[in-house]
Amino acid sequence: CILLASSPLASFSKPIGEEDSLYLPLFPFVFFPHYRSCTDLFCCVIFVIVILGYIALGTVAWLQGDPRKVIYPTDSYGQFCGQKGTPNAKKSTLFYFNILKCANPAVLINLQCPTTQMCVSKCPDKFSTYTDVQLQYQITAAPWDYYRQFCKPGFNNPTKPIAQVLRDEDCPSMIVPSRPFLQRCFPDFITQNGTLTVAKRTHFKDALDTARSVTELRDAANGITGLVDAKEVGMKIVEDYAASWNWILIGLVMALVVSLIFILLLRFTAGLLLWFTIIAVILVIAYGIWHCYLEFSLLRQQPGADVTIVDIGFQTDVMVYLQLSQTWLIFLIALGTIEASILIILIFLRRRVRVAIALLREGSKAVSYIMSTLFYPIITFLLLAVCSSYFAVTSVFLASSGDAIYKVMAAEPNCMYANKTCNPETFNKTNVSKACPGAQCTFAFYGGETPYHRYLFILQLSNLLIFLWLVNFTIALGQCTLAGAFASYYWARRKPQDIPPCPLFSSFSRAIRYHTGSLAFGALILAVVQMARIILEYLDSKLKGQFARFVLCCLKCCFWCLERFVKFMNRNAYIMIAIYGKGFCMSARDAFCLLMRNVVRVAVLDRVTDFLLFLGKVLIAGSVGVIAFFFFTHKMPIFQEEVPTLHYYWVPLLTVIFGSYLIAHGFFSVYAMCVDTLFLCFCEDLERNDGSSEKPFLMSAGLHSILRKTDHH
């Protein structure tokens, strides 16, 4: 690369496929990669070093980490609950002696609830206190036999004074009806008539006969009610997926077939099909507006339907919301806004819509000549899946790195040794127990004193930044590859004779061989901006001050705009890199200047084209979604017996709609890249050529005529 960069040929650049009678008569430029040189070599070297370092980081994390530390709960002795070959093999659930202490600010300091935690085989299912059990033991031993399973292993002294038991935390002061959630025992909250209860009780007493309320349990559990409800919904959703996965797969295959048919029809009837898409979307939205207005009018006359969504809160049954007039009013306003926006765009930009359709027609020709481009998104998907999997695994192993750290948990608030690091094996030989009666050396978290453990947080941030870099590089590689393939189509004088063989593979090879550094440079800029946005989102979730949140909101808005701008410029820079083979900065400058010289076309055509492609995605996802809706709601008499029994029919329905949209997006993203590439090539063609016999335009006659007409207007 260094030798090529120093050669005179390295400065020579011209569009892919364009002939030059002085240098290479009758041969497309794409056949001669030696006219290119490695661009942004320094960034390429840094990128390779970072990848090697990322592999080393993953290896060290794999050697140091243990995913069980994240997946399984750990008791106060640092032992995993439910692990085979340990005393806790049949005890898979973590039990908190005094869950009320979990609302203590010390939780934030120790990263652990400041109470004894023990693995149990099952959670308690009734209210009881140590005092009650001690009194009942004089009559019968049954209550004690039940209660002792929640005490420390080996403790069997129901006559020990209550104060000493609570001081030494031999047993919990009380137990409440609980159920396991995330392998931890949490109070069994149930809402009855709007009142939060545990086993139909709102108040109870602890071992010291102190009155306690369910609200205290709720605060200690930190909103566990919603999580428990979410778990129940999650279980039902899993069951729905298990019952309907085959029909979901059929729906996605149907979306794939419809997308392919749509693309094939674009090749021959682009104008007719796109206008049909526009009209169909307008009519479908108009029907939706009429239906929402009809439902809204009917519900306004029914008593009880005027309750707001805020009043009923979160409900697992979606049908509850559909019985409110406010829900249909929101749908009505949203659809009306969308319909008005579409009509305004069509009225004021009708000429630009014709130009966009011409570009799409030209793009369909390019895609038909290079059909392999339609399947390139599969490669991008596989690369993104590898990056995401590696990032997730590395994050888990980093989070689970380190040894068990134990800290002094004092029963008295003024203990000088509280929160100090301790060794459970030698703790009883120290003076801590004498200075702080009842103090214990309990497990706090996983960590260490080595530089690796001290900088785990920095390593997690590095893991996230490199992940964003790799993801953006993968996307950039796909955009540059597609741009190079479609540019070879545009700059070919005779289409399709002068289109080089295997243009997609050739473009991919050029991007990897010569422009890895440039693609990595652009991806790094975008990754840094995205990293800043993530940090701002984290700070916004932690800060409480109104002024601070206002400043963060402004910063988030600015960085969102910056990210959109960087994505737009990177996309066009990659197109220029694919065409001319220059470095990232020079390509970004050339693309920016070219776009600014054609700012009117860019501002309108680019957005209108994206708008038309979006309507195509909506039409495909909507048509498949309508069929899925009639199927899963038993409105197809032919398939009545085939429809599975579901808890929520919207689970497979939304999955089919969202999956269909993603499939259509995968195909149409190729079209979008094709149109953007052809548009930049068209602008460059207008500036380099004048339509004479010496400098003829390379655009198609239909595209040239409609663009000329539009420019005159």
C-alpha cells in the first residue's frame, strides 16, 4: 500500500466504469484496482490493533469471569444457589432475612442488601414471627420445624432469647408470604380493589411486636409488583410463541415473497406500482380514520368509557384500552396527522415525486442487472450478529470477573468497622465481634484489588465503544460495497455490456483491500457520537435536578442532530470512496460540496425517495399484518380449526408485522443505497458532461428528460 501510495498512478482518480482514451481505452476502471491505493492507512492500523486488543480483552474476561455470578444469586457466604455438587444444590432461591433493610441507603454503598441472605428450597407462604413460633414451641414443634428452614443451617435452638437471635441473625425476625422472582423471594403482592395487599393483609407485626405495613414491603422490594406482573405476562407470551411459531414463520415467508414480487414489479411498472402504493396507503389510512371515528362516537355514548388511560394505569389485557374513548381519539388524531402529511407532500412536491419515481425506476434496472445485491443484507446481518454476540458474552464475563469480597455488616449503626473488608475464615478471631456485638462478615460483591479489577468499569466502557465501532464499520462496509456495485452500473457506457462481471464481489474486495481505514475512520466518528448519547441518557436517568435535566435534554437533542448529520455525511462519503477511491476526509468534503451545489435536489429528492420506499414497507407489512389479524382473530372460516389458542392474539400479530417490516426494510435498504448512489453519480455526471458527442451523459434517456423538465420548472 505504501509503494502504491507513492506512485504517480495513486493520484489518478475517476468514476468506476468510465473510459479514458488516453490511458485505458474501452476498459472499465473497475478492472484495474492498481489505480487505487490504501486510504487512511494510519486508521486502518489502529483499527486492526483495536480488534486484536478486543480479542485479547475477551480472552482475559473469559479466563477471569464466571457467568454463574451474574445468572445465579449468591448467599451471604458467597455460595451459588441451586448449584449441583454444593450444599445448596436443592436450594435454588435466595431468601432475605429482613427485606425491609433493602430500602436502606447502604444498598447503594455495599451493592448488596445489608441483611443475611440464605439459599432456600422454597419461599415462605404465610405470615409468622420468631416470637410467635417461640411461644407455640411450648405446645407443638410443628411451627418451629417449618420456621427453622429459613434460619441459618444447623441452628436449632428455639429457646434462645429473641434479642440474641436478632443480634446474631440466626433466624429472620419474621416471614411473609412470598413467591420466587428472578430466583429471589419477594413478597407476594396482590392488588385488591386498588389496595396493595400481601395475603389479603395490609398490616402485620414483626418479632418485636412493631406494627408494619405492606407499603414498607413494597418500598423495600422497589416496585416489584410491576415486575411480577411483567413476569406473568412474559410467561403467557412465551406460551403464545410456542403455540404459534409455525404460523409466524409462514407469515414472515409470505412477507419475503411479497417483497420479492414488489421488487420484480418495480422493474417493469415502477411508476404504476408506486402510484398504486401511494393511493393504497392513503385509502387504508382514510379507512382507519373512519373506523376510529366510528368507535369513538359509539364509546362516547356508553357510560364508563370516558375513563382516561392514566386512570386505569398498566393493564396486561390490551382489550381494556380498546374500550376507552380516549384510546380511539388518540388513534384518530395520529392517523389524521399522518394522512394530512402525506397529502401535503403529494400536493406541493408532486413534480419531485415524479423525479423520485424516475430514480426508483432507474434503480430497479440497476438492481435487476445486479440481483446479488438483494442478498447482501444477509451478510450484514450475520456480521452484526457476530459483533452483538461477542459484545454480550464479553460483557457478561467482565461483569462476573473477580473474587468474592466480604464486608462487615454491623447490627449497630455506630460500628467503626461497618462496611470494612473482612475475611470470613478469620473473622471470629478478630476484635470486631467484641467492638460491635452481632456484626457479621458477609458476602458483598465480586471484585478484586488487581489493576484488572480496579478498571473493570473502564473495560466495560471500552467494550461498548469498540462494539459500536464494529457495528458502524459493518454498516459502512455494506454501504460502500453496494455503492461500488451500483456505481459500476451507472458509469458503464453500454448497459449492461460494460458492467463488469461479479460487480458486488469486486466492490467488496476493493472496500476491504483499499478502504478499510477510511471506513473505520467514519465508523469511529459515529461511534464516539453514539457513545456520548448513551452517557447522556445514563446521566439523565440519574440526575434529579430540574435545571440539570434541562441542560441534559438540550445536549441530548444536539447530539441526536449531530448523529443524524454524521450518518448522512458518512453515507455519501462512502459512496464517493467507492467511486473515486479517495480518503475519508477528501471524500466527505467532495460529497458535501457536491450536495451543496445541488442542495435543492438533495433536500427534496432524497427525502421524497425515502418517503416512497417507506410507503412500500408500510404497504407490505400492513398487507401481511391484515391477513395475520383476520387469521389469529378467527375471522377466516377456512382456517377456523387451524388457529391456535392464545392468551394474547396481538403477540404473534405484532411479531408478524414487525418481522415483515424488517424483511421489507432489508430489501428496500438496497434500493435506498442504489438511489443515493445513482443520485450522486447523476449530479457528478451533470457537472462533468454536457450532453455533447464528446461528453455525453451516462444517465438514461428517461431520467435525463424528466430531470431536465423538473429543472426548468
